[in-house]
Amino acid sequence: MKKLLLLGDEAIAKAALDAGLSGMYAYPGTPSTEIMEYIQSSEDSSDHKVHREWSSNEKTAIEAALGMSYAGKRAMVAMKHVGLNVAADGFINSAITGVNGGLIIVSADDPSMHSSQNEQDSRFYGKFAFVPCFEPSNQQEAYDMVFDAFEISEKYKSPVLFRITTRLAHSRASVNLRPGLPQKELSLPVDPLQFVLLPAIARGKYKSLLSSYESLRYDSLISKYNNFKDGNKRDLGIITCGIAYNYFLENVGDSIDNFPVLKITAYPFPKDLIKHITGRCKEILILEEGAPVLEEALRGILDDGIKIYGRLDGTVPRDGELNPAIVAKAIGLPLSYGQAVPSLVKMRPPSFCNGCGHADMFNSLIDAIKPYGSGHVFSDIGCYTLAALPPYNIINSCVDMGASVTMAIGASDAGLFPSVAVIGDSTFTHSGMTGLLDAVVKNSSVTIIISDNSTTGMTGGQKSQATGRIQQICKGIGVNPDHLRSIVPLRKNHSENVCTLKEEFEYKGVSVVIASRECIQTATRRKRSGNSMNNSIS
Amino acid sequence: MKNDIILAGVGGQGILSIAASIGLAAVANDLFLKQSEVHGMSQRGGDVQSHLRLSDKPVSSDLIPYGKADLIISVEPMESLRYLPWLSDKGWLVTNSNPFINIPDYPSLAEILKEIKKIKNHIIIDADVIAKESGSARSGNIVILGAASPFIDMPFTSLENAVRKLFGSKGDHIVDTNLKALNAGRECSIGLRI
Ligand SMILES: Cc1ncc(C[n+]2csc(CCOP(=O)(O)OP(=O)(O)O)c2C)c(N)n1
């Protein structure tokens, strides 16, 4: 059997290719990015002409995938957890239309916020939309589940949510591969109104969605991923979700025989197995990576049933990711610990690279804005968010993709002057353009700096949809050409750039200043290129 | 057999190449392996780490529990100390002595080395000098891998093969300098233990 050493992300990507994927749609976001990257660089995809271009944002990605599914072919979408907020409209309504070709939506959660602005748990979305959800506990499971996820998607005509977390996404293990399946043929939905959510149609479809969600619970394609194992003792039963199982097993080793264990990796919850384990144990410990989704369901509001330990009573911390130590403590096992970190070890936060254009742009912005005092700069998500840290300390917001532009509009409405937004090129085409249109239509007094490094830098330098198009987009949206300025953020242009910015701050209307300089990382990589790594280990 | 290894360094210093080499060797030796790495935000000159777990039995957790690491391999001296809570009392710490200074409050190197020398089992080598002698200033990470190799329970030849495979696409010259770096690191480390 062929084996590969794969990240969790790559295992999902490889499985999709092996399961006959026709289209992959994604917007980059840690920890999901490597799914698309694997598909883009894989020979399988070029051999089989799999569609694999980045999308402008998660919403466009999910809708394109739904179109692929409409035409009868298998499609996958990948995003980080907050991307699912952006894509939520398409996601939730795709559950009601249902699918034709199999459709998998991978949402990569980031508990402990290693690279994110929150740690929301995507499993809520599964329940919210009434779609089946898989939560693999290891790389092999992730690979195998993709095949079943496509199958269940086609069987129930439902999109399937695939929830992973950072530690699985970015951990490598060897994975046994299956023989590849062919892609599906083009075939349109039998019912031409399947995808037409007029209220009269949607009402009926919603009813059938609700009932099929209940029957999903007992389908073997779901239930085979939820397993109960009895124990010698009946005092403490353990329920684990997803990768929490690994930390449990790490701690108990062979003495797992002492515990009744229910391992859950697919949803809706296996009600019968939950009743089974709670019926035979005195107490239950629930281990979930992320939010206490199962725990809340089990406790309910009355919380007057069996004694439950978990995140809600403090046995496990309420927030943050699990690790072996947290789980050891929850089971009551002794903790091991090496030596304390010597006090001389300093924090080493991420910082702008040497030769980063954002840094020079901010230096000019700092000087230009000084006369107006602090508190005028809304920013966004990307490498340039590092300007919140010393020595820059210049930005006052980072909320969600595109919010710099629209928050600047609102603050300007409230009387803030000047009101400045700083946004990256990829973030601009993700969600900044629509806000710019709002600003133009109402002629807001805002200055929008698009810091264009010609790449999606923060996530590792993926192609940016904005490259070469920003000028035209801004013109097309209706920015006055006299206030559509271009600067090159280099130290030698500092005083000139400060002047340009000051002029535009004083303009009582929409100004856009495009600061263009290629990302030093992508520039270096472009010069060096050609260093692929062969990880085939058959 | 079980080797729990923490790899430490600063973003861009090449710890993922060390991880990939050990990973390839582990697979060639039919060992079970889990290797968790840090991507994203922290790569911008921040501290980076990777947990690498090799075993002849299936590995459960992607993360090494505190106090259970057999080995810390660090390409930067201050970073080697950041992971002491993971090091077991019998564990080894193998580190480069060359600091990577990109923060204003970087501590004195002498103080750092003093702390490292308090660890019972430590190897400190100047990987940058050895890398240069081997023909490529950029293979300091592979020198450190060589220096750590006596503490990894796999035949050394399998690490050499892994380096060949990893750098194969970059041509014979790069493969050769990296093999030289690997061997030089190993010899230096063995020399220090005698
Ligand atoms: C909805 C959403 N999708 C994706 C991300 C992940 N993400 C954070 S920053 C970023 C890219 C920013 O690129 P750009 O605006 O060009 O700035 P750069 O990092 O290149 O400076 C991405 C994709 C996110 N935080 N939120």
C-alpha cells in the first residue's frame, strides 16, 4: 500500500483528490491554507485538470463550489474558522438547497488563537445549518473520512462540514492511501427547482432538512465514526470529541481498559451511545477541543442529571486548546514537568521583515498623522497588523477582514477627522472593495491606504487577486482620480510620502493612497524558486 | 523505542528542514511518527518550535507532554531554553551557540550559555562556523541535526539518506555540502562527549 507523510491539511487534500475531486475553492487562512496549496502543487490535480485557483474570499469560494456541485461534480472548500462567518450565508442556505455532486466544507479552527482573532468552534455551525460534521482525531482518519463525507453528501444531498483544529492541520504523520476514484460526469439536478429558495419552495425543503438531520444520526457512514468501548471500572466514563482522544490516550496508555470511553468524531451526536455510557457510569468527563458544545447539550439548563466534569465546571479550562497536561489533570493523574524557563529568556514576537514596504509606509503615516494626535487609524488583518506593536503603535483597530474601511466611514460620520484606514491588497479585494463603494456613494471624508505588497503575505505569500488591479478597481468604484494617489514606500521617498498623505488627510472626501512595494519574502522566493520537497515514502 | 524531540529556533532558521530529515529517516526505519509544526503568524521572525515524536508503537498525542522530551534541538541558544519545561531529567539539549538577535532586549550571550551549562546533558556547538567550513553558511541547521544525531535512536545512515532525499532536487553540490555539514556536526558533538 502506498504511504505518504502528510500534514492533516495535506491528508484532507490528498483524500479529496483520490476521491475524484473536480474543484477546490479556498481563500487562505491559517491553519487551513495547506489544503489548497497541496492541491495546487500536486501532479494529480494537473493530470486530472482539477480547478484550483484561489477565490477572492470564503463566500465566493463556497458559492463557486456549490455551482460545481450543482453540475454534479465533487467540490471542496477550505477556510479558517472565521472564514466560515464570511461564507455563512452560502453555507447555511446550501444546506437548504442541498447539493448534487458531493460538497465538503473544511473549516479549520484555531483554539488558543495561535494565528487568529478568536477561537470560535465550527461545530456550532454544523448544528446551526443542520449538516453532518466530521471531526477527525488523526491524519489517517482525516484521509479516510473524506471519502465517506463525499458519499454521505451525495446520499443525503447535503453539504458536509469538516472541522479540524490547528494541531491536526499542522501535524504530520504517515497516511495509507486508497486507490483513486474517477471524477463524476457533468449531470444537472433532477429537480430544476432544487436550488431555487423561493419561500414556498424553501419551506418544504427546510422541513425535509430537519427530518433528514435526525436520520443522519443512525446512518452507518456517521455512526462508524462514533465508538464506545467499555471499561473494567464504571466510576468515570470518558467522552472525547476529535483530537481530545489523543491526549486522553497519551495519558492513560494501557490503563485505558479501566475506563468506559466514547470517542466521537462525527455529528449529529450519537444520542444512543451517549445514553449508553451515561447510563452505566457514575460520572462523566467530557474532553472537547474548542467550545463545550457537547457538554452544554448534555447538561442542558437544569444540569440535574449525572455528574459531569468538563469545561463548564473548571475541570478543564473554559477556553484555549487542550494539551496532555490539561487532560492529565482532568483525569487526576500526576503531572510531570521539566525545569522552569530561566527568567532571562525574552519574548520574541513576530515583526516586520527587513525590507518590508509596510514598515516604511507606517513610518511615513506616523509622521503625517502626528499633528492630529492619536486614535485616527483603523486597520485590518495581515502582516501590517504588526504596526499595533512597538515601536510603531500606530493602528487602533483590527477586527475582521475589510473592517478598516467601513469603521473609518462610521467614525468619520461621527466626526473623527481625519479618519484613516490601512488595508492590505488581498484584504482589500476580500472585503474592502464593497466598503469603498459605500464611502464613494456617500462621499465620506476618509483616507484609505492600500498597502500593496502584491501578495497575501501573512499566510505565506499566496497569489493576491488584487495584483495589478487596484488602480482600476478604485477608479471603477468611482474614486475621484485626483485623490487616487500612488506612493512607493521606500525610506528615500519618506518626506514626499508624508506630504502626499497629509494632502489627502485634508481632502474632505474619499481618498485612496496605494502604497506599492513587493513583499520581500515573495520577491526572495521568486528569485530562488525551484526547491520542492519530495515527501513520497511509498 | 521512543524519541520525543523538540525543535526550536526563530522563523526562517530552517527547523522544518531538520524536522523533515528526521521524518524521512523515521519512515525509512518503519517507525511511527507525529510531527507538529508552527505555521502562520509566528514565522515573521518570531520563535518557532516543532514537536517530533518517533516510536516503534503508535503515537497518540501530537504534542509532547511536559517533562517527557528526550531531546531539545535548537538552532539558537536563547530559544533552546524556552522549552526546558518539556525536557526530561535524562534528556539532552543540543544547541547552536550563535545568537539570532532581532529584539531590543536580547540577554547577554554569556548569561545564556551559563544557563545552558546548568543543564546536566548539553552540547553547545558553533554551527555557523562548522557550516562555513563545510562549504555552505546556510546549512547551520543541518550541522545541528548532525550534532543531535548521536541522541536519535536511528542508524546515522538513515539520516544521511534523508538529507540526500530532502536536498536531492537542488543538485549534487547542495547535497554534498549538507552531508558534510551533517557529518561535521556529528563528529563535533561526539568529540564533546568524550
Ligand atoms: C475571514 C478571514 N479570512 C482569512 C483570514 C486569514 N488572513 C489573515 S491576514 C490575511 C492576508 C492578508 O493579506 P494582505 O491583505 O495582502 O496583507 P499582507 O499580509 O500581505 O500584508 C489572511 C488571508 C482571516 N483572518 N479572516
